[in-house]
Amino acid sequence: MPPDRTAALSLRGMAKNFGSIVAVDAVDLDIPQGQICGLTGPNGSGKSTLFDCCTGLQKATAGRVFAGGTEVTGWEMHRIVREARVIRSFQKAVVLRAMTVEDNLVLAGQMVAFPGFLATFAIGRANRSGVRQLRERAGDVLDLVGLAHMRHADAGKISFGQQKLLQFATMLMADPRVILLDEPMAGVNPVLIERMIANINRANRDHGITFVVVEHNLDAMKALCHRLVVLSRGRIIADDTPDIVVRQPDVVEAYLAG
Amino acid sequence: MLIDVAVNGITAGSVYALVAVGMTIIFGVLRAINFAHGEYYMLGTFGAWWAIETVELPYLVSIPLAVAIVAVIALAIGMLVMRRLIDAPFQIGVVATLGVSLVLQNVVILIFGGSYKMFNGGWIEPVEILGAGVSEQRILIVIAALVIFGGIELVVRRTRFGKTMRAVAQNIEACKIMGVDVPRVVTGTFVLGCCLAALSGALTAPVTGSLYGGMGTAITVKTFAIIVMGGVGNVSGTLLAAWLLGLMESAVAGYLGLQFRDAVAFIALIGVLTVLPGGLFSRRERF
Amino acid sequence: MGTDRGLRAAGFAGMLAFLLAAPGFLGEYQVHALIVSLTFLLPALGLNLILGYAGMLSFAQMAFFGIGAYVSALMAMRWGTPFWLNLCAASLVAGIVAVPLGFPALRLRRYSFVMCTLGFAVIAQTLAKNWVSLTRGDLGLSNVPRPVLGLWSSGLEIRSVTQYYYLALALGVIAVLAFLALVSSPAGRYMIAIREDETLAASLGAPTWRYRMAAFVLSAMFAGCGGSFYVHYYTVISPTIFDPYYGNTLLVIVLGGGVGTLGGVVAGSFIFVALSEVLRVAPDIRMIAYGLLLIVVVFGCPEGLLPLLMRRLRTWRRADAT
């Protein structure tokens, strides 16, 4: 089946083996632009591996990945980020602790403001004006996300939930087309979860950003996602609206068994 | 010529093997490369030299004396410095052991002076083997190396200490939880490793002929090259890699010139690392 | 934060004023000590860049320093080229040599990288000792011409210690400004990110390998510059320049002074080099002191002495305010 080139993200035959262990087993998936797609499944079902293969963190054993019509199979992560604007978050390594909140955002926005390797060696006025614009933009994004009061705090000193919000904010700075969130609500208190859901919805509505969210928190998924895909043992076993999917017997069984 | 090269190579390789086993067991328990390792070799040489020149002991007695002196020094450094490297990030290990090497080297230079010294001792009378003259010392070195290797294997596999050492090397967290006195094992292993280096120094001294304070630096790097080539923690691999390096150096020294000898280890190291960059510090380590 | 920056700026201004006036009130040997520390400042800045900002512990700095020195010496001796050309050539050659060395080295991690860079210094020394037709081997090159400041072959010839000093100071200031520009640039920020968490930096679009190579090449260029000045000051160069003695001194400057900071490295250069020159400390005692210092610093205050001092000052000021 040919890939869907209008889709924000299109996977064909994605497979990843670790020796004899099959983590992802010939997955075909199309995620249309502007959708918020949830991805869930029991532990070990291949969700994170799927993410890793789409974003260049790991090389798939087989299969092809297309982002907005362009094939990105085998691309390095930074290239997928820069050229295809497919950006992912991490579960644990979340922010740059050595920098302030604002500097984290400035760094994330640099690839937009200073495109090209040599451009990043800008000094003097070119540097200062570019960075000033980034700082202004950072302020706007922080207001949006609800972290404005933490602007000059060290990123290592804010709470874990706030770090996750910060991580989300950095992804917005990079002018993304697709955002892949890896368990954005794990370890976060309910108030911040609400805020995260609001942020995702707003980014999706106002900027048309496509989201793929890996999560275990099914209530949040129901509230947030247009569509829920369930993986089990590397294969898709369900793909529909959240209400329908959570009631399917094989999904329930997969969760209990896995 | 070929016999010479072969004999020199096996001899040098045997010495390198002992030193390398020392470094590898230290790495096993501490996950740190001992940048001062060559200095303990140097101290072994100087200890034997001092025993012969100043205390006027026979060579045979100077060897254990040198090792004992180094054991005491290693114990002190093990308790003051090496213990703190448990679970420390690797850069701290590099800098700390580098600092130790600076101190050790220069204390020796301060006490004994920076000039080259001649080593008068050992059995350098040649014996005929396959039509070439081989000094008795070289034969002694090879035999001693094999004996000591066998001894180390015994210690590592049969004794309680050896088993504890392997346990710490495999899973230090589990050992801590089970009440193993990890700092003590680390210090003990460290002292053992340094004694091996010192013993090599004392054994080789008659063959190398001269000694000076800075002679340890080249040894450290060659040893690192050997454990990279042989596989960290892999004792038989280390032996093979050590002999290989010894032979290569000997061949280069014989056919190209002595001045190129020390660069061989580095080129070999860079060559190996270029081909397999990730393979060195993987979890697959065996004792 | 604001007062910190103010304090730092004041510190720099004060130090610069002192340095500008120094030959007026210091004796010739003391000025010489300052020249030596300025000479080491350049490769130390390079080491600071690669270690403190890009996070890689490299022992190759002195290899590039020596290469820069030999290039500069040979150019001056064979072609009579002016100083600025020798300086640029030394820096460029060092940078160019760093590229093929970086390819194998940057794939390595941790100990392997450290040892590989150490290997470069050893190989450089072996080359210097054996390529006798070029370097005259162990004898080294001597009677290297003094620097000529001019467009081509004529101009001001630097002769007196005071003249050398101001040349060294000018180079030092330029190097510091270049370093500052670099670490404040977006590229510098990427390097810091790569040091902290390489995967995270890549996920924010940073081509990490390219920046690590850039850091490696740029530090080599800093070192090459230093080597060029060195050889025109001492007018001799021999393979002993590749001895670990100098590399260890660099490490002490950077780690002891304040790795990852600018002021710390500058201060470190003056404290550890100038002071030990002025006190005429014997090299072996100096090395023992350096060794002990490294051990104490790495366990006690790994970020270096200057940041420690700044932190103490900050807590004192806060205590005063309460």
C-alpha cells in the first residue's frame, strides 16, 4: 500500500527487532494533519520503540516513514527535527538543567532563527538581534503555557511537572508540524495535567499542529485525543475513537494480560 | 635477527601482560582507568634499584622489597584517593589519578634526581636458545609472568577474595546491598593491581637497563592500548594482546629503529578504536 | 545576577588596567612571568572550550600548540614572513590537522577519547623527533626570527621584553574576546546543550557531531596561535614541547581556575603560571603542587577555584544583607 503523502505522519511496514525479540511488527499507520492521536498499550508493546524509529533515535529494521509527504526513513534525529519539523519529547531527560527556563526556549528556537550550521556562529549585532527576538518569543510561549513566573529560574530547580511544561514550551519554539509526546503526564500532578491538556488543545487548534501522544492515563486520553491507537506486542490491535476503543474486548484483555 | 625480535617481543609482552592484568582488575571493580598505573611500575623499578644501590641487597631480595614498598604506597593512595572514585563520574577518575601520577613521578625526581640511572642487578648472562643469545633474565621474566598469571587466575577463581572481586566487578550495587565491604575490596584489588605493576618493573629492570622518573607515562598508555585490544576484564585476551604488542614493538624497533617503538602502541590503539569505537566499555565483561 | 555581571566586568576592567600598566612598575623577570602566562592562556582557552563548554576532556591541546609553533618557526626561518601571517598560518594548520584527527576521536567516548587525544600528542612528538629534515629532530629549531609587525617583510621588530609583553597582551585580549563571542553565540549555546545531554540537544535540532568537531577544531586553532607566539618569544622549539609537563599545566589552569568559565581560566593562567614563574619554583616541586591541586580540586571543588570564590562572595554578601 503506498504511503499517504497528505498525512502528517505515515508509516509503512515499520518493524524493529532486537535480536530475536520483535518490538514492532510491520506497523502501517497514517496520521492526518491536525489530528490528536493517542498511542497506548501495555508495557513492552512497542510504543516507545515506534516513537524512536519515527524520530531517528533508533534505526528501524524495516519499513518507511513519511512526514508531510517527504520520506524521512533513516534520517538522523536532528535532521528530522530541522527539516521535517517532527519533534519529540522524552520521558525522563526533559530539560537542560544548566540553563534557565528562558535559555532553554531560546536554544530550542535557534534552529528557526539561525538556520544553517554557519549561521549559528553569528556574533555581534546579528547574534544579539536574533537572540532578542527569540527571548521575546520565549516570553510569549511561556505566557501561553503558564510558566511566565519561572522565566529566569534554573531549569534544574523547578518541579518535575513544571519541567514537563517547559519541555512542551520548547517544542513550540521550534515551529513544529508534528509533536510526539512520550508520556507527558507521567509523574505530574492533576492541576498541571489539566494545563497540559489545555496547552495541547490550544496548540492543535491555533497552529494546526498534529499530535501523537503516548500515555497510560486513559482518562486524559479520552478527554484529549480524537483517535486512539492501541499497540500490543508490536502490532496495532485497535484504532478508533477513544470511547469505542476502551470497550473493545481484545484491548481489555491485552491490558490485563500484558 | 628474527629470533632476537621474537624473544624480545615475548619478553616485553609478558611484562606488559602483568601490568595490563593489574590495570584491568582495577578497572573491573572501580570502573576507572588508573592513569598513574605506569608510575607503580616505575616505583617497582626504583624500589629494586634503591635496594641494590643504597641498602646493598642482592637482586633477588630487592624484588619482594620493592613490591612491598609499592604495596604500602598503593594502600595509602587507595584509601585516600581511589576509594572516592567508586561511583564517581569518569572525568574525576581521570583527573585524580593524573594528579597522583604527577605527584609520584615528581617526588621520585625530587628525591633521586631527574637523570637516567643504571640498573645493576639481575641475570643478564646470555644463554643459547635456537642459535641466538638470550639473557637469562628474559627467560626468568617469561616464566615468572606465566607463573604469576596462573596464580592470578587461581586467586580470581578459587579464593574468596577473588570471588568477591568478580562480584563487585559484575554488580557493585548488589554487593553493597548484600553487605559486601566494597571500599575494602576496591582497595585490596587496587593494591594487588599496583603490586603486579611494581613486580613487572622490578623484573624488567635488568633488561631495560636504565630508569628515570618519567618512565611510567609510556607504560600507562601502552597498558591501556593492551586492554582495549584484549578486551577489558578478559584475562586471556589481555595476555594475547600484550604479546602481540610486544612483538609488534620489537619488530618495529628491530627493523625500523628504536625511536619508533613507543609510537606503535598509540597507533595500534587509535587503529583499534577507529574500527570498534563502542566495543570497549560495554557491559559484557568477564573475569 | 546583575550584580554578578557587574562584579565580573569590574574585575576584568581592573585586571586589564593593571596589566596595561604592569611594565611600568614590575621588574623584567616579573613581566616575563606575565608573558608566559599569557602564552599559556591561549591553549588554555581552547581546552576550556572543548572541556568546559563542549564537555570533552582532550589531551591534544599541546599537540596543536607544538604544531603551531613549528609551522610558525619554519615559515619565519625559510620565507621571512611577517608575524601576522605566521600566526594565521599556525592557527589554520592546527585547525586543518585537527579535522582528520577529529574523525576517529569524536566517535569515541570517555576514556577512549582521552587516550586517543593523548596519543596525538605522543605521535606529534615522535614525528617531531624523527622528521629530521623538517624539524631537525631532537636538536629542534633555534634562532627563530623575532616577530616583525608589518605588512610584509619590514616593520616593527619586537625585541625588548616590554614589546613582547604588549604583543602578548594584545593577543590575549583578542583571544578572550573571540572566546567570549563564541560562547555567547547560538553555536556556543548548542555546545553547552550537547555537553549536558547530547540526545536532548539533537532532539532540539542540533547536529551534535558537527558542533563537537567545531569545538575540537576551534580549540586546536586557539592552541596553534599560542604556539606561534611561543616560538617567536623563546626563539627555539624542540620536541620537548609535546612533553606531558605542558599539557598538565593546561589542565591545572582550566580545572583549578574554573572550568567552563572565562574569568576562572584567565585567573588560573595568572595564578598558576605567573606565580610559579615569579617564585621560581622548581619544575618538579611545581608538578607535585599541581598534582596535589588537581586531586584536591577534583574532589573538593570540581568547578574550579574562581567559581568557588564567587559563591563564597555571594553568600557573604547575602549574609551581610540579612
